[in-house]
Amino acid sequence: LFEEQVEASPDSIAVVYNDISLTYKELDETANQLAHYIKQHSLIKPDDLVGLCLDRSEYMLIGILGVLKAGGAYVPMDPSYPDERIKYIMEDTSTQLILTNNSYNGRIELVSVGAKVITIDSEQVREELSVQPKTRVNTEVTSSNLAYVIYTSGTTGNPKGVLINHTGMVNILFF
């Protein structure tokens, strides 16, 4: 559905965050570059979970779309969560890859339980992304595959993950 919107209005503004704005085409191409980068650095396949510990910014949307375009599912983890909660979610989901901001890199590497950490807004990663193809990544994802896993508050014990597939995500967004 996102790619249909890109085709319908590529030059329309899709994201505005502070002084940054991206058109649908720019957002799509950047997410495609991230998807290629993810595929190059991990053996991600449908239903594999990728942690996102990102500030609310254009990088969060790029990260979400990049993970979905790479064929994986994302697990949002608020950077304000305590380290124990982030570690619990990573262990519970067997996350092997996590995308984070430069400001959280050291902290995430400490609690990552062996997962590969990609600092999406670092100068090095941005340079590596810039040489990736802007074309779509071929995946074997279907509407029944996972799109994301969201965790409950955990007020009555350990948080529980709720699994949402692509069909469920569309139903949440449009109905």
C-alpha cells in the first residue's frame, strides 16, 4: 500500500520532522536502501524480528519501512525503557538485529545479547546506505507473515508480545 502511494504521488510530502521533510519517493528510496543494507548484513527472512530502539524522527519511519521491505518484522522498543526491559524483549523475541540511534548505540550494544546493532543515523552507516540500490528488495513476504510485535506495559509482570501480521496491520490502519 505504501508503494502504491509512492507511485500515485511521488513528489508529495510524506514525512515532516523538525526541519526535515521527505517526499514519498525520497522516503521509499531511503527505506529501500536500508532494506538492501539489512539484507546485506543479515540473513533476514519472513517473520524474523528486528528491534527498533529509535527516537521519534524520520529515522523511525525509515527503519520501520526498511525492515518491512527487507522481509522482516519490527519490534519497537522505546529508548526510555529501562535496560532490563529492552534486554527482556530482545531475549523473548530472539532478536538478532537491532536498529538504533547514535545516542543509544553504546547502551544498546551492552544489552543486545549478541544481536548485531546498526546505528541508523551514524555517519558511517549513512555513507554505506548512500551506495545501496534505491530499488525494491524482492522478498517472499505474504499477508499472513508478521509485520510487527508490540509489547504490553508489563504492569502485572513481564510484558507480553502481541503478534500483528500484515493483514492485521492494514485492518488496524484502515478500519
